[in-house]
Amino acid sequence: MAIERTLIIVKPDGVQRGLVGQVIARFEARGLRIAGLKLMHISRELAEQHYAEHKHKPFYESTVKYITSSPVVVMVLEGPDAIAAARATLGATNPLNAQPGTIRADFGLNISRNIAHGSDKLETAEREIALYFKPEELLSYQRAGDVWLIE
Ligand code: CMP
């Protein structure tokens, strides 16, 4: 089990609907550790960088417009297989396909308003983390409970 870092964004719908605490609580309860956290308003330029791989998709423009429409909470989570663990906790991209018990199934109905984003693989996580955080904004530390999470 490799210790990984992943980028999570609580999107404008998550912030506007007052779900930030519940989203973070699920990741924390799972055992992932917060390495970095901030509230910010994503600029058009940053959104274009973030969603560059979707540039030619039909949903690109609306997705960029939406993610820049209101503040978001961005965080880096750290832990064993953090990328896959966080994605499982988020559920499928389309909330209608997500399993009950996941964030997207429990809080959402629409693929364009799917509450939170999570990096999909290691290279993406490294690229996305660098877009939102300076290295000195990320902290590695042990929590008292960490020894009770992994054998
Ligand atoms: P996210 O994980 O942030 O990555 C790309 C985003 O594009 C996705 O979540 C959705 O919010 C948004 N999106 C809108 N329509 C689609 C679609 N048809 N397929 C995939 N992503 C979509």
C-alpha cells in the first residue's frame, strides 16, 4: 500500500449547499489525513488548466463556467492508496450511477453538479496538486489515531 496524495475539490454546489463539513467528515472518517486545505475562487485560467484534457468535449465550457462561478474548497488528502480510496468515497462521476453511501449518490442527482472532484490517477494527482498548492502549503504529520488505522 503506497502512501499517496490526492486533490479533492468541494465544488460550488457543495459549498453553496452547505455540504463542506459533511464531505470532509466522510474522508476523515475513512482515515484520510488532511495535508492541505483552503477556500478559494478558481479563476478562468486555472479552470482551463485543470480541465485541459476535456477541452474538446461538449461539456467543457459549461464545466469551466460552473467551477469558476462561486468559491470552492480545495484539499489535499494523504493516506494509503489515497487516490482510489477517495474516488470510492466520492462514487461514480454521474451521481445517478453512484452507489448509495457514496458522497455523490447521497448528495447529488446531476453529473454537472456532482458536489466534489477527486484526482483519477497518480500523474493527475501530482499535476492537480501543483495547480492549487505550493509545496510549503502541504504538511506531513502523524495523528494520534493513525496507528489504529493500519495494521
Ligand atoms: P469532475 O470529476 O470534476 O471531472 C470533469 C467534470 O465534468 C465532471 O466531474 C463533471 O462535473 C463534468 N461533466 C459534465 N458533463 C459531463 C459528462 N457528460 N461526462 C463527464 N463529465 C461531465
